[in-house]
Amino acid sequence: MDYLNFSTVVKRIIILSIGLLFLPLEAKKVNIKLATLATHGSPWDLRLREMGQDWREKSGGDVKLTIYPGGVAGDESAVIRKMRIGQLNAASLSTGGLAYIVPEFTAVTHIPMLYNSDEEKDYVREKMTPELTQKLEEKGYVFIHWGEVGWVRYFAQSPVRVPNDLKAHKLFVWADEGSDIGIYDNLGFSPVPLAATDLLVALQTGMITAFNTTPLLALGGQWFAGAKHMADMRWAPLMGGTIMQKKVWDQISPEIQQLILSASKEAEIELTNEIRGLDNKAIEVMAEHGLVAHKVSDTELVKWREIAETVYPYIRGNLVPEVAFDRAIELRDEFRSNQPSN
């Protein structure tokens, strides 16, 4: 081949290559496998499924969400391990589960008697979210949305109105959350660590005589049947969040990412409103089946706040990182200072 013919061939190859760069590429399909402890058919499970359908529709079928509910993928520590090795790539976790990755998440929900209202909690959570999500991203995860679970209350086999009433009980605590055992030891209670799956049998056999959880979970698990006295006061909020591996998130186009985040925010708002309505409804349903809700007076509530604050020095630095603990207190006080006095 002479030089002129060779030069012509090279030019044609270059032109053809440039043209190929501008050909439309088929969008990459992303399959997201998400695990959660939320049981199949629960409000949290249903909202996740609706959110997944929104993701599919808004991405034109390019993003598919498969949900593994009810703990079938293991407890939260197991789920996180599976995410790290690629067996799963997303999860809806409690703040305790999120704290396995970023300990500062505990500041939002793990300080008892920190809040007097949803508004105070919302303020602290929203102010702390940017820092928490940034720390998550540094660990290789993207925060998708928050999930509300309700307010934790105490259930027992005899009336509980003040902390001393609870000291007479054997109190269930999660077996995989050793830090909670330390809290209750410091409070002078008698914690008994067990798996949640053992809770019903433990109530029936007398291994435990009290537990704390949200009304909706107490009703859903039928746990209240074994402890029909409830202290009607808010000990602490229970929340969680949905996260995804960043390397999977980055496979989704920026345009679709924004649509997904928008759909997820809508799901967060709808779930929050739903759970807040169901919290009180669950108490009404349980009352129809024998639950006695003991109204805690203002004087009795002071006793709960006083005993909770005695354990703050233990929580700060052990359960909640010191800087995050101080920040949550500061934001709570900031919110209160901006409210008109009664």
C-alpha cells in the first residue's frame, strides 16, 4: 500500500472512531439488593416497595430494587458485613445499625429523655443530617432517606409510673447491643440480654417481665400480650435510615439519582406522617385487648428526666461520641430558645 492510500485509510478509521463516540449508549441496568428487619407487609416494608416501584418507573426500568424483609438476610451487623463483601448493596437500618458504620448516628436517638416533642427531634435530626451523611459517604455509602419508627415506651407485667417501679422488673435488652446493658446497669435496672425472637417466650416463662419499644412494634409482635401495663411517656425516639453502597450508586446516572432522591424524600415524608398517626392508634388497639396505659404525671415525668440525666456522663463517650453528644444537646437547646415562652 502506498503512503497516500495508507493515509486515507487512517483518516477514515479516525473519523469512524469519532463517530462511534457520539452513538447513543444503552443505559446500564442496576439491580439493588436491599435488606431490612422490617417484616413483610409492615408499613416500613410497604413504603420500601412503593419507593422501589418509583425508582423503576422514574429510571425507565434501569434501576430495580429487590427487598429482603424480616431479617432473612440476618441481623443488622450481618447485613453490613454482607454489604461490605458485595452480597447486598443496600439496607434499611436502625440508627443502632447505622452506628456500626458511623457511631455519630446514635446522637439522634440514643440519648433518653432528650426531646419533649417531634418538633425538637426533627430539628436536631435535620441539622445533624449533612454531617452524618458526609461521614457515611467517606465510609463508602450514600444516605437515601430517614425512616421513622415511633416513640419508645416501657411495657411491664405490673404498673410502671416512675423509675423505681421499673427497677422491680427484669428488663429485656437487645442481645447484640451491649452498650444498652451498661446504660440500664447504671440506671439501677435489671437488664436481661436476649434476641428479639425470644421475647415472647421469655415473657411467658418469667425470664423477663418488662421491655421497651414503640407501640406499633409492641402490637405487631404481639409482645404487649405478655406485659399489659404501659408507662405512657416518651423515653426516646426510634428511627432508622436507608443507605446504599456508593460504588453501586455511582453506576446510576446523575439525572436518575436526583429522581431517586426525590422519590425517596416523598416516601420519607409519607412514612413519617403515617407512623406518627399509627403510634397512638396502636395504643388504642392494644387497649381494646387488655393493655392498661398509665398516664405519667408532670411530677412523675420529672423523675424520669432526672434519672435519665444521671446516665448522660456514661452515654457521652461510650454510646455516643462526645462531640456528637454535645452537638445534639446544643441543637435541642437552640430549638427551645427559639420557641415563644408559654
